[in-house]
Amino acid sequence: MVSAEASQEEEAPPAAGESEFMKCPKCTDTELVQRNVRGKNLAVDSCPKCRGIWFDNAELEAAMSTAVSELHVPDRAVKLKLPCPKCQKPLYMFQYPQTRVAVEMCKKCKGLWLDGGEFKQIRTVRNFLDERGMLKKRDEVPGVRGALLQFIDSAIQNLSQAPD
Ligand SMILES: [Zn+2]
Ligand SMILES: [Zn+2]
């Protein structure tokens, strides 16, 4: 039985280098598998079990440096007991702009975690708003951050072997 509380005792000391395998923050004992994003110079790490996706900050940075430098955990984000798959620090949860979908982010290494269902919801909500001309183009998602969201949207759509 996997629970969100399970990680307290096991907090691994920060390794000197990164460990080669990252584990799913939700399934804890499942290793993430690297998947390439078609048409982008980007690989993401995905959980074969829950289908969550980890966007490593270094990967995002390489693909979209200007946008990623503005990406940060908002003040109102909620601290979780889930460990960052990369550095084991707690993840913070907040709402993805213009949706009610929660995403998790690490304050330290600034990677981004989306649950398996979450990215579909983001896509659905954003498509819905877009079709009705309701997707705000300027206010909440200005400039480079808006570009980052678009980038993540399209990265998700171009995942090789995308689930269904
Ligand atoms: Zn998982
Ligand atoms: Zn981290």
C-alpha cells in the first residue's frame, strides 16, 4: 500500500550526484522511464504505472531557457509530503494558470510534475477556453510564461507513445 505519508523516514540524504534512476513521487517504488518528445529537443520522465510526467528543469531550460527562468513556485503553493523525484525535497502544489488543475513543483530544482490525468485536464480545459475565445492571452499568462505553457501543452501532445 502506497501512501503519501510513507516517505518521512526514508528521506534520502541529498546525493552528491544525481541518482541515475528517479522514482515516481506518487507510486514511490516505481522508476520513471525517459520518453522523448517528438519534434522537440526534450525528454521527459514518465511513470509507467500512474502515467505522471516529470519535466526536469534542465530539460526545460535547454529547450526554452527564457521562459523557464521565470517559472517558480507561487507563494500560495501548498507544501506536500511527496518527494521530488530528483532531489527528494518536498514538492509544492499549485494551480496551473487558467485551469483548476493542480501541478507539483520542486522549489529547489524547479522540476514540474503532472499527474497522469492532469495533463489531459489541462489540455481539455485550455482547448475548451480557447475554442470559446475565453482563454486569456495577456493577463494571467503573459509573455514568456504563456510561451512556456504553450510549450508544455505541445510537448504533452507530442510525447512518443502518448497514453491513449
Ligand atoms: Zn507513478
Ligand atoms: Zn527537486
